[in-house]
Amino acid sequence: MILTVTLNTALDLTYTVPALAPHTAHRVTDVAERPGGKGVNVARVLAALGHEAVVTGFAGGPTGAVLRDLLAPLPVRDALVPSSDATRRTVAVVDTATGDATQFSEPGPVVTPAEWAAFVGTYEELLGGAEAVALCGSLPRGIHVGAYGELVRRARRAGVPALLDTSGEPLRRGIAARPDLVKPNADELAALTGSREPLRAARDARRRGAHAVVASLGPDGLLAVTPDGTWSAAPPAPVAGNPTGAGDSAVAGLLSALVEGVPWPGRLARAAALATATVYAPAAGEFDAARYGELLDLVTVTEEATAA
Ligand SMILES: O=P(O)(O)OC[C@H]1O[C@](O)(CO)[C@@H](O)[C@H]1O
């Protein structure tokens, strides 16, 4: 079983508009409502790849109830812990003229110390049956900024490989706890290290404690800096579509291949193909399965002739 943690789960709304323009009113032509937050998306992709996936984190209030209802028919196990405050919503506005997505994310619930303690108990129990854990997304209010560091340390004590995908101070603190893998995007890596040069920044992230770093660089694919070598993985051509959730699919690709014992080049090919196939799909947590199959053969993985 692969465990995914989404402390700040979300009811993801996707609005489609013909053309997005500030200071104007918009008629929404399509509305989609999905259970979201990064770890929820990761779990859905893991399940589609044939892995048993368990989702934990918090859900509360009317939005939390809808999220759980939407999760129920999906092939992932719901081990969410109740919060008294309501789960947030996110809104992604997709502009059909350009294909661009603009995201608005609410801050999320205020989690109480008792709720955090209940979550930690559930997390410890679930770690007992986990082959790997993904720790994903922003922190809701009330949770200490070192929370991911604590969860990484607990995973290490349980002998479970931990992948961290977050940003800002929670990422900085989480990395210091030495996760097996971090998956920042270009902006998160630059904010962490002060460098917009991905190779230099990824090496810096390793020095800060991450065992391996896989940076997601949008249309440029992935850059992996690991103890075994440095690779880049690129899709055959840039793809137009909604990139929301592409990074989550990359995480699912990396984790599934890790637990299957696939070597780094194969892991990266899978992650890059899944991320690209997600851009072809309408919403985060989904990917175009036919395109994924084609892309697996078309992704180029190149070993960089440079020390990690
Ligand atoms: O926790 P955050 O960093 O705010 O990210 C959450 C959001 O990211 C997405 O997972 C896309 O990666 C959305 O589904 C949305 O819920």
C-alpha cells in the first residue's frame, strides 16, 4: 500500500470560460467538482496504475462531507481524520482560448492541537502497512510549520521511504528532516535556494538534506539529481492543455516506480509521461491513459555527464 498525506485537502472546482479577462464578468461554460489537494490527486493516479492507495489528512464541514462523498466511489481508501473547521475549496479557471489555467486556493481550515494529535495517531498506524508515503501540499492553519519535518522523521523511524512535495517554509523545514525524495517545481526550488538555475538549485536542495531531488520544470520535463546520477526527462513536444495536477501525476509515477524497484531512468520516464498525459486530461488527478501509453516510448531520458 502507498500512503498519501494531504493535510490541506480541497474541493477542487474547475470553471471553463471562453476567455479570461480581469475586470469583466464571465459566463462559466462548464463546471467540474472533484475531491482534491495534491495527495488526493496522487492517490487517484496511483490507483489507476494498479497500486493500493490510502488517503489521509483532514476533512471537515460541508465541503469536507462533499469531498468524502466524491471520494467514496473511487478506488482509493479514505482514512481522512475529521476537522471541526471546514475543508477549503480551490477554483481553477480554464481559458479555452489560450488553454491556460488560473488557480485560486482558499487557506483551509484551522486545525486544533487535538485534531493534529488524532492525525498523528492515524498516520503512525497507517505507516505500519505502507511501502512508501507521499507528503503533499500546503499546511492548513493551526499546524506547526515544522509538521512535514516531523512526519518525515516518523516515516524514517518506521522504515518507510518519504517523498515531500510542498513549498515555502514547510519545504525548507521538511527537507532538513532528510526525506528520501523531494519534488519541487521551478518556482518552489528557486524560492528555497535563491537560484533559478535548476541544476544548481537541485544540488543545493540535496545539500539541505534531501536524499534525491526531482524538479518538475513544466514543458521542459523533469530534472533528477540523485546519489546514483543526474538525469533529465523530456516529453517529445510541448503540450497545450490544463497543467493542474501534472506535478501530482509525476509524484505518483515516481512513487509507484520506486516501490516496484524500477531504476531511475524508468522512474523518470514514467513520471514525465504521466505528467504530460495529465495535461491532456480535463482535471487534476486524471490522465489520458492512451496518451500515457504512447508517451512512455516517446519521453527522452538523458543522463547528464555531471556529478550529483
Ligand atoms: O495544497 P496546495 O499547495 O494549496 O495545492 C492544492 C491544489 O493543488 C492541486 O493539487 C493541483 O496540484 C489542486 O488539486 C489543488 O487542490
